[in-house]
Amino acid sequence: MARTVTGGGESGTAAVPERLLAEATRLFAERGYDRTSVQEIVEAAGVTKGALYHYFGSKDDLLHEIYGRVLRLQTERLDAIAARDTPVPERLAEAASDVVVTSIQNLDDTKIFFRSIHQLSPEKQKAVRAERRRYHEKFRSLIEEGQAAGHFRADLRPDLVVDFFFGSVHHLGTWYHADGPLSAHEVAGEFSDLLLHSVRRP
Amino acid sequence: MARTVTGGGESGTAAVPERLLAEATRLFAERGYDRTSVQEIVEAAGVTKGALYHYFGSKDDLLHEIYGRVLRLQTERLDAIAARDTPVPERLAEAASDVVVTSIQNLDDTKIFFRSIHQLSPEKQKAVRAERRRYHEKFRSLIEEGQAAGHFRADLRPDLVVDFFFGSVHHLGTWYHADGPLSAHEVAGEFSDLLLHSVRRP
Amino acid sequence: MARTVTGGGESGTAAVPERLLAEATRLFAERGYDRTSVQEIVEAAGVTKGALYHYFGSKDDLLHEIYGRVLRLQTERLDAIAARDTPVPERLAEAASDVVVTSIQNLDDTKIFFRSIHQLSPEKQKAVRAERRRYHEKFRSLIEEGQAAGHFRADLRPDLVVDFFFGSVHHLGTWYHADGPLSAHEVAGEFSDLLLHSVRRP
Amino acid sequence: MARTVTGGGESGTAAVPERLLAEATRLFAERGYDRTSVQEIVEAAGVTKGALYHYFGSKDDLLHEIYGRVLRLQTERLDAIAARDTPVPERLAEAASDVVVTSIQNLDDTKIFFRSIHQLSPEKQKAVRAERRRYHEKFRSLIEEGQAAGHFRADLRPDLVVDFFFGSVHHLGTWYHADGPLSAHEVAGEFSDLLLHSVRRP
DNA sequence: AATGAATGAGAGTTCATTCAT
DNA sequence: TATGAATGAACTCTCATTCAT
């Protein structure tokens, strides 16, 4: 969709659309979608408004692209983990751990995701929610599989468990700091552990 | 429910500031703080802008008032529960259940809280975060008490557990619907159960 | 027009209209008529808006009152000086000196006078300008008298001399400070001296 | 007179920023800075608000630009006159005469200068006052030079003389009318003559 | 004599977007 | 591929004034 470099690969001069997306991500996470002006984005990216509107149809489109990127990434990873040939509890633990790690590694996207979705146009919101639902359904089916196999408590509502866990994941952006005492993997380990303990048969 | 300051008195003619707060809450939850104009709020409340600015210093002040209300309510309830004379696991379960129920009963406030805090002025944001922190600390001390008493797993980081659980609570606004299949108490029961299972000694 | 004290003469409690005029004068001089709100005036005077509108028909009226006060004062003093039985050059010198002294003693009024006259309603502006013109004419007639008597240069246009001199007087408010190196009388002496030298026959 | 930035070129289609400055000058002089709305300015210039804010950061900026223009003009002219190789009294007379002529030729700027400086933001006010002070100092040094050379009375305070004279100059805007009986040069001649007589050794 | 809630009009400013070049 | 001038609508907030009490 957008070329990788301009000119011929000079260091530090990523292609214009990439630079725009990167700066938009940073600014949206920092001060919110509505509080970030198109002017600020283009200034940060070192181009003019015309350039932005050459590559993106609207400010809204930028946000949609950011969503697309993170959703694609997480869906791919979940698919890979779910398809493994290991016991369900292990796959659930890995899936949980993995989504925490990638959420932290892309903390700006995580922040934007759950703060700004309402600022997308209705149609785009619908598309994003549908993709998100598919992701949740894949995660939920791991829980259902574990219940069917007798690993997890049968009295739990799998959809509620998913909402419970992803609430925690989405919330990461509001408290996690890269320079805090915890590494991404430490948080991931503990969150995964809490989830497994909460669903496992005693 | 709302004090009648001027004339009136019949239901439906609540005092102007109360009406403004109620409509602002509804609109902020519905379309977000930045997407709600002062004009829309005063129209919904049936007054003019001048009236709003007679009672509130700024749009920002309205949001702050809304936060204050819900924080006061939840803090009071948590204090009451924590002070009970029952075993810690029971108190934690009740605190967890209660915060879910009141979050659902005030779902508009919950939605606003989670989404709009970044749109407060820096000073007000600081004040709100400080109050929120005190609330979390009180909740955390229940977990610490349970660990000390040998009820809960000692290897857990209490602060991480709090962030884990309140992520789930704050997230309620993004998926819960009053006309869905689950009552507030059903969700509360399951969330509380998940939390307790995740922290209890096996 | 307005009583002098309320209650019975307690110190520091001047009557409401006087207090309003005094605070309005101070504020208009400090930040200009348009930049001073009625709210600020009533707060400074320790009353409410209703009280102000009880005594004055409009914000405009306050300004008109302030003008009236200073015009009356200066007209009275000029009349007294002009009527004296001394040689014209002496009377002109005293009139010039006196208007400088009273302008400095009422520096707030002086500042307001030449900055805010355009903010009066057209009718009030007309009235004030007419009074001011009468004052200038009286001053001018001193110069004409001096020319007729052979004291002053006959080739000067008396009206231009008046505008020349009163420009200097009106300008006092922009540079004179009570805590500066010059007393009101020192400035008055020098201004008067400059005027007399500029008109006298060599 | 005004550079044509976009298209156009024919007289009457001056560039947008020039047109905005011209109309703003006219309107500020006519009804004062605070009483002139941005809406009125853009309507007079035949553009929209967006265009104004494309070129000027604020209404305040417009005023600052107007000040800058007139200060630059007068400073240049005074520098040229002061640098001449003629006797000091002649140079002072010419400087005085020149500032009167240019003040009358730019009477709108003169009116604005005198009345609206207090409505500039504090920082801009400081900048303008500093420039004005440099101008006054240059003028004052002419007087000091004349005193040192024995042309002017030694007992006069040069700074007071400057304030005396520039009061008269700034005041021109309040009484001079182009369609009145006096030409700019007639006024300039008389003002200059009055100044010289007031300072010269008898 | 005085209150203060409420009005309604208008203020300056911001902003996403368009389009001729 | 990219510019940047210009639009037009909407924004938050301020204010002098009124009026029932």
C-alpha cells in the first residue's frame, strides 16, 4: 500500500506514509485522537497537509490504519498459538501471555485502541468491532475446548471470562510504564497465571 | 434525587445544575467528552449557555463533578465493606462484587471514567488520579491482608492483581448492556468468583 | 446625588455608589473600559450586580460619571484662575501648572479620559466633548488675551497652541509615575515654563 | 504599495495579508481595537476568518504588525535626519516637523498607537515600548546635543521635553482632520516652532 | 436597597478538508 | 508527488443586562 522507503534507502528517511502513521500513533496515544490536529501530525512527520491527504482519505483513515495494523498482528499470533499441538491449558496460557507481551510492546496502539474507537466513523467502527469479535471468539474457543476436555470449570461463561481477561489487557495502557519495575514478560507471566488459576478445575 | 433549588419541586423539574450534570453524563457516555458540545448539553437540559457557566466554571468542571460523584460513592462503599468483621476472602468477594454492581448501575459514569480522564485539565487529572489511587490502595490492602492470613497465594504481586481486576471492571462499559442476558448481579458473581479463584491458595 | 456614608459613618464603609465609582475608576485606568467587566467592578466594591444597576443605568453611565467629576473639577479651577486680577502671562502659567498638578493628582481619571472616550455612547460622547471644548476655549481665550496685550507672539494660532499643550497634559498618564523622581509640582513647573517660553514674545 | 502574493496584480486586488492589515488599521482607528471584531475585519477584507488566522496568529498579532510598520518608518526617518551635517537646532526642527507630518499622513496608525497599546499582550507591549523608548532616546539625544552646544537652555530636563512634545504629537489623532483648515505641513511648522521656542536660549 | 439566576448575542479561535498549482 | 492558501462550520467561553424576589 505504501512504499517502504523514498529516494533509495537513506537512513532515517522512512517513506512518507509510514512516517505519518508513526507520528500519528505517537500523538494519538499521547494526547488523544480529538486533541491531535492534522497540522500537528504533518509537522511531526515533516510534511504538509497536502501530503497527508494524498495518502490518506481523512484523519479517520489514519486511525483505521493503526487499528488494522495491530489487529492483524495479534490475530496472526493467536492463530499460530491456537493451532499448536499442545494441551489446551498450555495454549491458553501462551495465548494470554503473548497478547500481554505484544500489547506492551505496542503500548501506544493499545492505548489508542480502547480510547479512540468511538471516534471512528460508524462504518469503520463496525468493521473494527467485527474483527475484534473474531479475535475474541478464537480466544473463547480455547476456553470452551478446555471446558470440554475437563481442564476448566464447566460452570463458567466463556464469553464472560474473555471479557474479564481482555479488560485487564486493554487496561495495560493506563498503568504500565516501560521504565517501571516490571518487564513485559513478568506482567505476562502473572496475568497468564491469574487467568489459568481462575478457570482451572480446583 | 436532585435537590430543587429554585421554585419547582415536582418531579421532572430538577434544579438546573443537577439537570446539567445528568444530561452531560448521558451525552459524555454516549459520544465522548470531546464530541459533546456545550451547546448540546444546554439544549438537552433546556437552559442556555449562560446558565451553565453560571454554575460551572468550564466544561472541564462538569466532567470533574461527574468523577467526584462516582469516586465518592465507590469509596464509601468500599470503606464500609472493608470494615466488616468477616473473613478476608468474604470481604474481598463482596468488595469485588459490589464494585461490579455499582459500576453497572452507573454505567454512564463508568464509561466516562475510563475514556475521558485524559481530557481533564492536568491539575484536575492529578486530583482524580490521587483519589483513584487511594481507592486502589484500599482494595490492595484487602489482598495483602489475605496473603498475610494465609488465604491467598503469597507469590502474587497485590498491585498487579488490583490492576488486573480493575481492568475488567473499567472495561464493563464497553460490552455490558442492561438489556442483555446478564443481570448486574450475575456478572458481579462471576467476576468476583474469577478473582477469588485466581488468588486463593490451591 | 449619592449619600456619603451608610449606616452612620463607620470608617471604611463609604456609600455604595461612591465605592462603585472609585473601584470602576481604578479598574478602568488599570485595564481599560472594555477589558473591565461589570462583575469585576461589583466584586471589587463588595456588592452585587443588582446594586450597581440600582444606582447606575449602565456600565456606560459609570464612565460618564467619572468624566463629569473630573471635568467639573478642572473647569471650576480654571474659572477661578482666569478670573484673577494678575497679568495674563502669570494667569496662563498658573492655569497650565494647575491642570498638570490636578491631572497628576487624579492620574486614573486622566488615563481613562483619553483612552476611553470612544467607548461612551454617541450622545454621551457628544456631551463630554462639548464640555471639554468649553474648557479649551476658556484656556484659549487666555492666550488670545495675551496676544492682544502684546505679551505673546501674534503669529501663533491660539487653538493650535491649546492642542499642543493639552496633548502634553493628556499624555501624562502614559509616563508619569507617582514613585518616580519628579513631583507633580516639578512637572507642572517645567511644563508651564515650556509653554510660556513657546508663546512669549522674544 | 502592497506586494501581490497570489495571482492578481491589478490594483485593488492586493494580497490577502496586506488587505487584512489595511482594513484592520482603518477599523481599529475608527472604533477601537476591542470594539472591532475579527468578523468585521475579514468581511471588510473580503475573506474568511480562516484566512486571517492563516496569516496572523491572533487579533493581537494584527495590532502588533500595525505598530511595527509605523515604528519602523519613523525610526528610519529620524535616523536619517539626526545623521545630517547641519546645526542641531535645524536638525531638531526638522525631526519635529517630520514626525508631525508622518503622523498626520498615517493618522490611523497614530490614533491606534495612542489608544490601543494597552490592549496588546504583555510581551508584545513590552517589545513595542522598548522600540518606542529607543526612538524617544534618539530624539532626546538631539536635545542634549543642543544643550551641550549652548543652543538650548541648560536647565531643562531633556526627557521631560521629549514627553512634552510627543504628548502633542500623539494627540494629533484626536483633533486633526484632513479636511480641516490646516495642512500637515502647517501644523508641523507651528509645532516645530513651538518646540524650538520652548527650548532655545532666550 | 439589593440579590443572583438566567438570558442571548457575540467574542476569538481551531480545525478537517479542498483545490489550483 | 506535494504544496499551502483558503474555506466554513463549529468550538468554548464572556458579557451587559434583566427580573422575580
